[in-house]
Amino acid sequence: MIAETGLAALWLAAALALLQLVLAFAGLKGNKPELLNAVRPAAVAQGVLTAIAFAALVTLFMRSDMSVLLVATNSHSMKPWLYKFAGTWGNHEGSMLLWVTVMGVAGAAVALFERALQRNAHMATLGGQAAISLGFYAFLLFSSNPFARIAEPPADGQGLNPLLQDPGLAFHPPTLYLGYVGLSVAFSFAIGALLTRQVDAAFARAMRPWVLAAWVLLTLGITAGSYWAYYELGWGGWWFWDPVENASLMPWLAATALLHSVTVLATRDALRAWTIMLAVVAFSMSMVGTFLVRSGILTSVHAFAVDPERGSFILALLALYIGGALALFGWRIGSVREGAPFELVSRETMLVVNNLLLTVILGLVLIGTLYPLMTEAFGHKVSVGAPYFDRIAGPIALALMVAMAAGPLTRWRKDQGRAVGKRLLLPLAIAFLVSISLSLFAWGRIGILPFLGLVIAVAVGVASLAPLWKRKLLRTPLFTYGMVVAHLGCAVSLAGMACDSAFTVEKLVAARPGDVIQTAGWSIRFRQITPIAGDNWTALQADMDASRGSSSVRIQPQSRFFASPPTTTSEAALLTRWDGQLYVVLGEEVEGSRWQLRIWWKPFVTLIWLGGIMIALGGALALIGRERRGWLLKWRARNARMEGGEA
Amino acid sequence: MKAKHQRLILALAALVALVGAGLLAASALKDEAAYFYAPNDVKTKGVEPGKPIRLGGMVVRNSLKRAADGVTIHFDVTDGKATVPARFSGIAPDLFKEGGGVVAEGAFDAKGMFIATNLLAKHDERYMPRELEGMTYNETTHEMKAEK
């Protein structure tokens, strides 16, 4: 019954999306306001229905209802409840249901909370959102039905990939999807603006909170995913340039560019066409990413099932939506008036530079990700790996950081190059000092990119605080703080990356119980190996005492064995200190009853994710700041009106 | 300066950046196209020592030897036409075994030994490195064949 309710809700939501699209189109075209009145309720109902469908699937997973095919193939009754719950989206169909749910709920939110947009543009935006949703409903219902039943339910399911059985599964995919799919709102805004020819500062101010919200969640999702891969895979790395990682990075790069260009449009009414283009590109990148991940052309923990039919379906959707949006862009953009001009030395130019560099990185990552697929189509197998991405993205990202330091210190509209240089004097001096001291202390031990990375990180960190210099801190608007925190976060993250690649100490040994291993100032006593058992796994666990100075801490890396499906995973032991992380992986037993141990001391590696969280926090502050200002203005206006009425 | 000129300068800067990026990508990809090697490619084309590559093939049976330190292994990688000796220090993935497929990241040393820094044999039983798809390994003759 639950499965059928979910399926019915999904069909109903799809029908409503169609209705919403037709109503919006007919209402706008025929200028019939009575038709438009039904658009918002349709969007809200759609949001509720998708939420119901999603809740139905979660319930089926929680109850381990093995008569549902998806549950039987992806869950197991012995699994801890958290993974039954989160396992809902740990498979192809469930994750696509999460996708349309986010899309439906985002559409409902636009219908309910968007007040700044003009009515016609608002309706056109909701029509656009319905149009995209429709394709994904069709994909779900025709080729990936999550609610399909099986005639003979098995007693137990096949289980969830053990790599996914981690608390990270409850947080990373939903957050990432909220951001990833949340970008569809920006896409729909662009469609609405093109259809109604309303591209101006007011439009940008209406779109900005949606872009910010999606971007914040995307940032958090990527940060969480990176940390998860770092501790779960046991390889000690935090980014592998895996196509699936690139699939989340590309929308983030586009959204970051969009975030900055929409600010230019909102503040100075410049970069009109470019902003619209970026809004289209950002969600297009989300769709390209989904195609890469869900079509089965890649091998990865994220690619759950290989099914060529699904791949062609998503490819068709991709062509339809991206092609359609670009065609609309080409057709209508000529009628969008040119925005306000600006001087060469100005904040606007700096933001153009930011956009240019972000777009270039995006393009290079896209080429690197798609190149192997394209050559394979011609029967030639090529793999593009970390060396390519490090080599091209590294230097440009560093240039971007430099632009980021200078941008906030440049005035809007017009500034003097000399004045900007003067404001940058302190960061430059600090960069100079850092490079001198690094050369003295770490010469020969540090590569050129980590070296530049550290120098730039410190200088950018100082420069990002500069906008607060000589200001009354309590009267500084919240969104300025948002920018400062986010930019500082970039510097913090960069510092973490540079420290990790420059100063990590690795030790590889085969040790007997009783041995003491010395590395990087740590002394690790290997006590014993004990077998232990969890809910649905057994493990060999090493008991060790790690000490640095006087106090010692127990750490317990494990090698876990899962019965269904049969898999071994390595659970690294992580010991976090203010100045870094100790990372210990237990390997296999070798002759002489010795155990392989891989130990890393990673100085300041945690800064990478701390920076990610700061970037997201900065976005959240900016969002709250802008919104609060809007509420305050409205509230004041209303008070003024009421007082006027009383007098 | 007139607004038009400034736009022109910006557009030119953008063009230069894009062309530069394109060239960068092209040159990087040209190197990358030579990133994956099967043992026979190593023999016929030659790889300079120290150049980071991916070496893919099957681990030859009875070639796996563990050094006294307990963490270094020596093994041979074959594609049926040529065989390359390799060395790896670290914790090998569970699915790394004799007769199994492997993609090793690393570089050759001066003596022609492949020093692997990373072994890719992913966690899924069904995982087959992309580059090895369509190759089969003959258990008795230790030969690998590329399927047409």
C-alpha cells in the first residue's frame, strides 16, 4: 500500500507539473491572469506530493519491505536503522527520487516565498521549473521506478555497499543534492527572465538569495564528500579528480561565478547577458554531472547500476534542456538592453576577472572529464588523471586567489590602480616575509605549488580581512562579513591543502604487537589485534596507544569484513590535534605475525574542510544579511504606513 | 578612455585567457593521451624514467613476492605480449591478487623497474579497470588477449 501511495503521488506530481507548465504558458501568452492564479498552488501541491513519495520510500526502507524490488536489491534487514534510512538514496532510483523531490520542494519554495520578482517573470520562472521537473519525472517513472514490486520477496535483501555504510551517507548526498538541484531555480529564473525580457538589477536581487542558498548547500555537500572519501577510503587523500568529484565541482565553479556576477548585476546593473548565461550553465553542469554519474558510463561507488537505456534517456533530457535554454538565450538576448558601463580599474572588472578564471577552470575540468569518453567513442582508450588536473587547475586557481585578494579592495565603478596597490601593500609585504621564511626553513623540502600555495594563502588571508579595516565593526553589514568569512575560508582551505602536500610525513611498517613506532614526533605503541563484531560486520581491530609528550591516547584502526555483499573495508583511525591529524590504517598480516601499518602525520590538513565550512558559513551570513535587510525595510515601510494611517 | 575601448580591452583579455587555457589543455592532454600504458606499449614506445604514468595489465601468477620489510611487494604485470617488473610499497587493495587485473600509478626507475605509488583495484568485486575492459586472461597460458 505504501509503495502504491508513493507511486500515485509521483504520477500526480508529474501531472501537476504538466498542468503548471501549460497554465503558465497559456496564461502568459494569452494574457489570462485567471489561468496564472493556479500556477502557484500547482507548484506547492507538487512539492507536497514529491515529499509524500519520498517519505513513502523512506518508510519502505525503514520497514525493510522486501516485496519492493529496490529495497530487496539494496537493503538488508540486519542493517542498523541509520543505514536503512540513509540507504534510501544510496542507490540509483532512490537518489533520482531525492533529485525530483528537491526539485519539487524548491519549486514550491519559489512559489511560496518569492516576493521580489514581478508577477509575469515569477510565473514564467515557475513554468520553467515545471518544464525541467517534467523531464525528470518522466525519467523516474518510465525508466527508474523506485516503487516496483517483485512477485516473490526474498527473506533478506542483498545489502548496501559497505563503503556507503557510514554516517556520511546521511549527510553528504542530501546536502549535495539540495545544492546541485537547487541550481535549477537559478536556471528557471533565467528562463523566466528571457521569456519576459526582464533582466535588470531588480531581477538579480530576486535571484541572488536562491543562488546563495544553493551554493551554500553545494559547498557543504562537497566539503562533506571530500572528508568522507578522506577517512573512508583509507588512502589519505582528500580529492582524487575522480569524474564523479568533478561532476560536483563543475556546478560549484559555475555557481561561484554566478554568485559574483549576479552581485554585479544587482549592484551595478552590468553583466546582464553573462549572468543569464551563467545561470543556464550552472544547472546544465548539474545535469551533465548527473548524466556522467547515473548513466553508468563511469565506474565508481556513485554509479550504482549500468543501464545504457537510462544513459540515453538522460542524454536526451540534457540535449533538450541545455539546447532549449541556449536557443532561447540566442533568440532573446539581443532584446536585452546593454547594462551599465564601468571603468577598467573597478570592482566590476575584478569580478569579470574572477568569472573569467572560474570559467576557464570549469572548461578545463570539463574537457579533462569528457575527453576520455570522447576518445573512447573513436575506439581509443585514454585516461585523464590527477597530473592533468593538478597541472592546469593548480596555477589558475592560484591566480584566482590573487584576484580574490584584490577584488574586495577595489571600488565599484571606478578606482585608481595606484590606490588599489597601496591597499594591497600589507598583504604583499606579508607574502614577501612568508616566502623568505619558508625558503629559509623548508627549502628543498617543499614543491613549487605548495610553496606558492602557502604564501598566497597567508597573503590572501590578510587581504580578505582588509575590508573590515577601519570600519565600525558593529555597523558593518552582515553580507560584508559574509564575504570576508568566505574569502578567509578559501585562504584557510588553501593553506590546509598546501600544508598537506608539503609537510605530510608517511610511515609504512610491518609491526608485531608490542612494537613501538616512532614517526613525526609521535610514538605509537602497537598493543594487540583483537577480533570484534558489529551489527552486520566482523573486524580485526588493532589497539594502539599514540603519544606525543606525556599523555597517550588509544587509537583503533580496523579492517572490517561485511558479509552482504562480501566486502572488506578499512576503517582508518584518526586522531585530530590542533596542528594536524594522525591517520593510521591497518593492512594485512604478513609472515612472522607482523601487521602492515600505514601511518600519516598530516599537519593542518583539517584546515581544508574547516575552510570549506567557513566558505559555506560566509554564504549563509550573506544570505541572512540580505534577507534581513529586506525584512527590515518592509517592516519599517509598514510601520510608517500604519503611523500615517493613525495620524 | 572611452567605454568602447575598455570593453575591447576586456574582450581581448578574455580572448587571450581562453586561447591560453585552450593551449594549456591541449598540451596537457597530449601528455595525458600517453598516460596509460600496457606493458607492450612500454616495450614498443618506451617510457622515460620518472614520467608519471598508469600501467595496466594482469598480475602474472607466481610472480608476487614480498620483501623482508613486510610492506614491499614485487610482481610482474603482463598484457600477454610483454611483461614488466613492478614494485609497490604500501597496503595493497584487497582485490589485488595474482591473475587479477591491476592499474598501477607510478613511474619507471632507471633500471626499468616500475615503482608504483598507488594500486587501483577498486573495492567492488565486479570492478574492472576501464582500460582493461575487453581483455581476457588465460589462466593456463598466462596470456592476455585483447578482444576485437
